[in-house]
Amino acid sequence: MTGNNLVNEELVMAQTADNLPQDPSMLAPVGPASGKPLAQVRSNTAEEVREAVAHARKVAPDWAALDPRGRVHLLKQVRHRIYGMLDEIIQVVSEQCGKPRAEALTHDVLPTVLMLQYFERMAPRWVRPERVGRLLGPSLFATASRVEFRPFGVVGCISPWNYPFFLSFLGAAPALFAGNTVVLKPSEVTPGVGELIRRTFEPLPVGVATVVQGGGVAGAALVDAPVDKLCFIGSPGTGRKIAEAAAKHLTPVVMELGGQDAAIVCDDADLDVASSGVLWGAFMNAGQTCAAVERVYVVDSVADRFEELLVDKAASLRQDPEGEVGSLTSERQLETVRRHLADALDKGGKLLSGGLEAGRSNHNGTLWAAPTIIDGRSEEMALFSEETFGPLLPVIRVRDEDEAVRRTNEEGFNLTSSVWTRSRDKARRISSQVKAGSILINGHGHTAGAPWTPWGGVGESGYGRLNGIYGLREFLVPVNVSTSIAPGLKSLWWYPYGEPTTKTLRAFAEVMSAPKLSDKGRALKSLMSNIGGALKEKL
Ligand code: NAD
């Protein structure tokens, strides 16, 4: 069985700006870097989403029953399908998001194939049952316990538009390798990418991985279908709504939300490396990255030089599909960036580079915003309380590293953070104090693409983990199968609760809790003298 056109097979070809559809069921994206209308995609109805989930539920037992290597064999073909579509994927991701082709390749395609290949090798090992309590189980409870990792059933994945290809796979791939079927709802902002993903799923049996298209209505229908587990990647605001809707069905959710990530530049940092790393961390994907640097704390003694290097390097960034910095992807994002920048300048921020009037100007609905660096960030500014998610970087001067750590934790929420220093001790000390889901030393943000490392947030930036063994196990229920190793024997803690039984169990509690060896010894003696009577009581 191949092919996955369960629902939404319609893909209407590109139209001109004059005849954009009036039909609300059509998603009609416009290239944010070009202003050109792109292929339209039909949005699925709530009923179709429910049908997709029902079909995924029907085929789930067969997919779960497949040998893990059999699943790997089929999922490998998805990776090979991506190979055959490489140029097309780069092209479509680039034009739908407005990002440079280099970023479509390095941020969407590469981490996806790396992750798929990694799970192909590791997943069969990680889904295997494990023995636990090898010593304690048999000696204390006369049982042997095995943990079986069982798939949930149907996993619903909802993904955003900033890395529309990779982030769809980030949830869907581990769910599939774990033996779940998946219904994926990619972002309505980049529906063409959803259509590509649908094609990459074609080597899988029908219904194992289904793409449904649409916005909040389709997403809400998926949550309410309900599914057995959800993986949501998106904004904290939508995350809250989804958590509430999922609670109605007690559906467990992985929440991968946003961040206002901090970078800390210490006084002993290699400033050339730190300025290049922070520049990339702040402006990659035009700053539309959950783990983008949204504030950099620089120790005073090196702040002038750091700022100078940062500004120099920012000047060489080309805003171009063939360059380093693309356009923004959504109009809402452009408005947020402009509002945050105007407000920050109004409230004392000093413009160091870029600005509202700088860089490429916008025509026919293009969404360019220049990479912008400001000096200063304060509580009154909108960017202090909201994630910007755009190419706007405030530099904040601090007295020392302790102040930087305190402000990193107090002045925003961190999906990830970075520390820039030459000293291993300092790196260890600072990283142990920073509140974030990932802390990188002399690097920023790239570990979402390192499938062996856990990826996820703390606090406002979310909960649950993707990537690595933690990511795979998010989509597996650990079920304990406990077997008596002495089936002919009745357990000590069964009825009746006569005196020898209670004395034996009390002595056991004393052995386990007594602080002094002499007390432990006394309790052990009592245990030995009562256990025979307790066992007799059970005959
Ligand atoms: P968003 O929350 O607006 O939308 C995300 C997805 O949720 C979309 O597919 C959307 O259609 C869907 N959706 C909207 N309303 C819904 C509802 N009521 N029920 C179900 N689904 C619904 O986010 P966005 O603007 O697409 O993405 C930007 C945000 O995502 C930023 O906050 C960014 O930090 C975050 N993000 C997080 C990660 C991560 O790994 N932690 C990665 C990328 C982006």
C-alpha cells in the first residue's frame, strides 16, 4: 500500500494577484520576498480532519505491530524521497518563507535528513523492552519487572511556519518511529510546504502519516478529534489554548513554544567568535527562530569592542534570497518587529545598526525588515514582555557575569541560552545557574538540529522533549509488566494482617529507615524472628 492522499488532494496552481480567491476555504499564500502569489491549497474542513484521525486510528494497530526494523525500512524511503525532491524542497521553502535558499537547505532540509537517519539507527534499540529492578524485584517482591514501550496510537502534530519542513518532521518523525500513526497539520502560512511533506509520506501505508491543511479551525479539530497524544510547536498563546482544549480529553501534549533567548558575553570571551555567533544567533531566519538571541548581555569591560564588531559584521549581511538574511514570513511578524523597534527607540534604546527605514524597501506586499541592533533594553519596552521573533537585537551592558546571569533569568524566558567565554570553569558555573531548556557554550541555537540532544523548554517556553531518546520516548507509554517469580507463593502483604505479618512489615520499615546501624540490626533481628510466622499465616 502506498500513497497518502486520504484528504485534501487539491492543489490549485498559481494565480495572478488580481484573481486571488474569495473562497475562504482556499489558502492563498503570497511570496513574502517576491510579492508573487504562490500555489493555492484547499483548507480541510473539521469533518475531514476527524476523518483523517479516524483512518489513522484504524491503521494504528498494524503500524504498531510492525517490527521496528520494518518501520525503519519504510521510513527510510521517506528520507530517500526527500533526496529525490531536494531542489524542489529548497525552492518551495525559500519562496513560501522568504528565506535565503542557503537557509532552506541548512535549517530545513539538513536537520530533517540527519534526524531521520539518526532515528533509523537508534529507534529500534529505544523501543525495545527493558528489565528494571533486576536485584530488588526478585529479592524483595519476588517479581521480575519488564518495561514495554508502547505507542500511544494516533499522534496529532501541529507545526509553525518558521522552519515549516523541519519542524513538521521534528514531531512527526519520532512519533512514527515509535510506532504511532500521525496526522500532521502544518502552518496555513506556508501550505505549499505541507503539500511537499504529504508527498514525502507517500511511501508509507495509507493513513500512517496524513497531512491536513488549514489554520486554527483545522488545528482545533485535530485537538478535539481527539488524538491520543499531541505535539504542538508554536507560540505560547496558541499553546495555552491547545493545553486547555487537550485537557478536556486528558490528552498529553508536548509543548514546544517560544523564547526570548539570552546570550551572555563574558569578559574573557573571544570577541571575534562571540560577535559572529551572536550575529548569526540573532538574525538567522531573519530572527524568526524560537531560539533566536533576543537579548545579549555583555560585560562592560568588553562591550565597546563587542558592539563595534557586531555592527561591522551586520553591515556585511545581504538581504537577498541568495544572501544571508531573507524577508519576514508573515505580515503580523513585520508589524511586531516595527512596533517593538519604534517603541524601543522611543523609550531610550539607541540605534546602532539597521532601523525602520534601512535595508530593502517593501513593494507589492513584500515583508523585508533590516537586521537591527540597538543599545539598551528596559522594562517599559514592548520587546521586554513579548517575544519579538524578528531581526531586532538589543545589546545590554552589565557590570559583571553575575548580573548577566540574574538578568538572563529575570528579564525574559529562555528556550535556550548561550555563554561566551574561554574559561571552562566559568562556563560550567554560569551554565549551572541559567534557566533554559538548552545551554550552549560558545555557540547558539543550533542544537535543534542535533538529533542526539534533547530539545525543549522550561516555563513559558514549553514542556516535554523532542530529539534523542527523550524525544522518542515522548511518544511511547512505558508499561510495566511485573511477573511473580514464585507463582506458588502468597505474598507477605496479602490478607490476613495478623500480628506476625504486621511485625515483619514494621521491622522491614525500621530496617529501611533507621539512621543508626545498631537500630537497623535490632530491626533485622525482629524481622528474622517474625517472618516465619508471617509466612505461615498465609498458608
Ligand atoms: P502559532 O501559535 O500562531 O501557530 C502554530 C500552529 O498552531 C499553526 O499551525 C496554527 O495553524 C496552529 N493553530 C493556531 N490556533 C490553533 C488552535 N486554536 N488550535 C490548534 N492549532 C492552532 O505560531 P506561529 O506564528 O506559526 O509560530 C511562531 C511561534 O512558534 C513563535 O512563538 C516561536 O517561538 C514558536 N516556535 C517554537 C519552536 C520550538 O521548538 N520551541 C520552534 C519554532 C517556533
